[in-house]
Amino acid sequence: MTKTFEAPPREVSMQRLMRGYQRVADFARDMPYTVADRLEERAADAADEAFILFEEQRITFAEMNARANRVANAALEAGFKKGDVVALLMLNRPEYVMIWLGLAKAGIVTALINTTATGDVLAHALRQVEARGLIVGSELAEAVETLSSEALPAMVWEQSETGADRSSLGFRDFDAAMAAASDADPDKGLRDGLTMSDTLYLIFTSGTTGLPKAAKMSHMRFINAGEMMAGLMQFGEGDTFYCMLPLYHGAGGMVVPSVSLATGRPFVLRRKFSRSGFWPDVRRHTITATYYIGEIVRYLLASEPSSDDRDHSLRVMCGAGMKPDVWTAFQDRFGIEDIYEGLGSTEANFGITNADNRIGSVGRLPYPEHSNIRILKYDVETGEHVRDAEGNYVLAGPHEVGELVAEVLDGTGVAGFFEGYTSREATEAKLMRDLFRPGDRYFRSGDLVRFDEDDYFFFVDRVGDTFRWKSENVSTAEVETVLSGYKGPSVVNVYGVTIPNAEGRAGMVALTYPEGVSFEPDSFYAYAQDHLAHYAVPVFVRLTEGADMTSTFKLRKVQLQREGYDPGAVDQDPLYVADPDAGRYVPLTAEALDRLGIPPMETTHAR
């Protein structure tokens, strides 16, 4: 049953948002303050309080500070210095946070590597950040062993969770280096000249070819995230955060530990999300808050109802990607008081948060004219922004679809700060210049949104050739480039299609073959698996006799997206679906979809 929502007065929404804003009002980009200083403060004023709870471990702020000191001093002893980049490849465990905190104490930047990165993908990541060193967890050492010596930094340390002898692998022993290092705070002078605007670590944005961009994340962005969310959630005495998302990602790796460092309260760390373990964790640790992505909520909701569904301490959830139907059902079933859905990205210079519990909304701008956000009207059919007769961009009105852009603001404040990427070209590609006045700069979010008369915003989709699948952004252009390297098809057209009851869009590729050449489902699947990130491998394949292109030779996708994998809408075009167990694409039939757990597409028969 749909709940009736009455928008509160704008000043009420603003008051809720101010719970976060007021905590960062005094921050400035040029302040000589870093995350290392924040940790040392917590080690002094919350020394014996738990910082991380992990399985049977309880690590206090003081203990984490001492361990981080050993990391810093070991790195300095090894010859690393302020400004160097050290890559980190490790699964979720306390050592992960310990390492980048420790490196920050010496002014060293950590590059957080996606744990699925292997081969060329991993080598590219190390090259892109110009890593002088690499610290790898023993659980992922095999991925590093496969790289050539030329692809690896000069210094490779391996850290073992079990303390096993790893000398045979040829890597240096990180645990031995730490054991020999002092646990005293390194000289703060090592961080002289660093300010809040300097880079704390690098986070890789979603890369569909496995070749993502490294986004800069400053000390200010990290600290700001924790203070903002702590204020919005009214997080404090008696609260415990929960982290089951990857620590190499902005949600799990930035927001959660930052809230803990802001408040002196603990967070519970899990190796990876577990539907069966979620509620037992919440009850065991009296968890009151968690960060989510949409699919996690759907998984939890898919569990069998239980008489103790409301027997828990969880009161607030913040995250992104929760669909309205799941939202309502989840809140009704589990009795969660507050859900703070938001919109932003790793590198974005804006953030919207729904502090009003407006189901389906990513947030409200109570006074939009006073924000740096603008919505450019967008024509989804043509894939272009709408212009007026003079060629000027047109702002979207209520209920019109538009791309969210956010002005890059100068000055020393937190607002509008765009840090960019390690690549200057990638940074420039995200900016629109002279949009409304000479000299202005706007960050392109790539998010299509709409808003209502009360200025509540709703996510619509990703712009043009990008869609979201398994919580990652997938660029059709990049996937097309990669798959075009496979010999056979003359045209490769990639797009995203909707699967009932699934978040985002699944990848689908339309292949056009020249006469005499046929589709080979085994080798094409193997090629996609070997050359694409797992979430970018197309779920469906469609074989077409010809490719529909515009007059400027751009592939048309809108009609293909509408028809999707519906056999009744594709005429005689053969359809295939990926079968991971079989290691190939198999003909798309009702039996195959049922076996793979994919619901039939809602029939459109659209032509």
C-alpha cells in the first residue's frame, strides 16, 4: 500500500540537513589538518573505545593509532616519503584501514585497488597512479605473482593475516617490517605543508574494461563525509555503524570509518556481505546504523519472513539505489525508522541526501537557487541536451528529465570542490565550461534526474551510453571498444536492458556479422570474460542482420533497449543468454531463463 507523503515546510527540511552542514561549516581547504591528525585526536580522547569490531577482534582507537604508527615508521624506514603513492590490494579486514591511516601519517598517498583487478587491469591501475610501492594481502598475492617485474613497483610488501612464511614468493615481509618499527607517533613535521585539500587516497571509479580512472580523495572530503553523515543520522553515544561493503569503495571505505573517527564510536567490519549473517551481526553488536546499496536491501527482503524480523537495534540506513517498492516493503517489514537515500559519486563535487524519508527520492534541495546544482534539460531519444533558439542550454522544469550538473566553486570552503583524477585529460572531460557565464565550470554527473514542485529529486538513469549494473557504472562505448577486438562481427552495439525485480540494467550486445561468418557462443563468452570486468560482461546477445545508425554513424540504442531480450519483440533475431556454469552463451529459452534465475522480460512487442 502506497503511503501518503506530505512535504514538510522547506525550513524543516533545511533544519534536518543543517544537522550535517553545521558540522563542516568551519572547514577550509587550506586548513593544515589531515586524517592523521583526526586519528591522533581520537587516540587521545577515546583511547579505550572500540574503533573496529571484526569477528573476534576489538581494536581500540589507541591500538589502531599505535598500529598505524608502525606502518608509517616502516614505510619511512623503507625510503618512502611525503607525496609518494603506495598501492593497497587487500580484502576487508582491519589491516586495510590500518595501512592507509598509517601511510597518511607520513604524508604518503594510498591507491585503493579494486580486489577483482588482475592481469592487465591490475598493471594498468599501478601504472596510472605511478605507484612506488604495493602492499598486498596474502589472500590476493596470486594476482600479483602473475604480473611481470616491469609491471610491479620496485617495492612489493606482502601482509599475511595468519603470519605464514611467505619468503618463497619473493615479496618483502610487511609484518616483519612492522614488528621492527616503532609504535610512537611519527614527527608531525613530516606532514608540514599538507592541508585538508591534499589527497588522502585514490579511489578507482567503475571501469567497464577494467581500466578505470583514479579519482583523488582529499582529507577534507573524507572528514566531511563522516561529519555530514554523523550529523544527519544524529550518530553518537550508544551508536555502532556496520560495514559489509568493500573498503576499496567510497561507501564502505570512506563514509563508515569517517563517521567513527568523527564520533569516537565503533564500526563493525565484515569480510563481505552475507544475507544470513546480516541480522545476527546487528543483534550481536547492537548495530544502529548501516550503509547500503540497493541490491543488498533487495537481498535482505528476499529472505523468508521471521517472527523476529523487528527484533533488532538498527534504526537508520544511508546509501543509494533503493527502489520505491523495496523501500516501502523493507521499512514495513523490519521497522527501520529512517532511510537516507542519496545521490552522488566518488568524485562528485555535490551531494544530495533525502533527510525527509520521502520514499523514492534521492533528496530535496529546499532552496535550489542557493545550491551549486542545476538540471540541464535532456532529450533521451537523441542523447543530447536541449538548446533554445540561440543555442543556450535549457534548464529542466518540474517533472522534466535533465542531467544534473554542479558548479565547481573556487575559494576555501567545502562546497563545490572538484578534485578530479590523476589524469588531466579525464578531469577536463568531466567539465562543461562557459555554461551560463564566461569562465564558469560545471561538473557533469552523468545522472539523469527529475524533480517535483517541492524540489524533491528522483534518479531516472545514467546519461546516454552509460548504465548501472551490480552497483557499477558500465560504459557502452568502452565495452564496444573492447568487444570490437574480437574477430568476427562487423558491428558491436552495447546497451542496457531492464530485468524485472533487478537493480539497474543488464548488459546486452547486438552483433551484426558479415555474410559467411557465424556467431561462436563459446569463444565470444571466453573473450568477454577475459577482457572485461565481470559486471561489464553482457548478459544477453542478440544477432542482427543489420545495424541501425544515425546520419552521423552513431548506433541507435533506444529501440533495442525497449525490445530487450523479449523474443516476441525481436522478429527473427536469435537471442542468447550468458550461462556462467557452462562457460558460454546458450540460446535464450524459457527453460534457460528459469534455470539461470532470470525472469522473462515484461512483454513489450514494441516496434
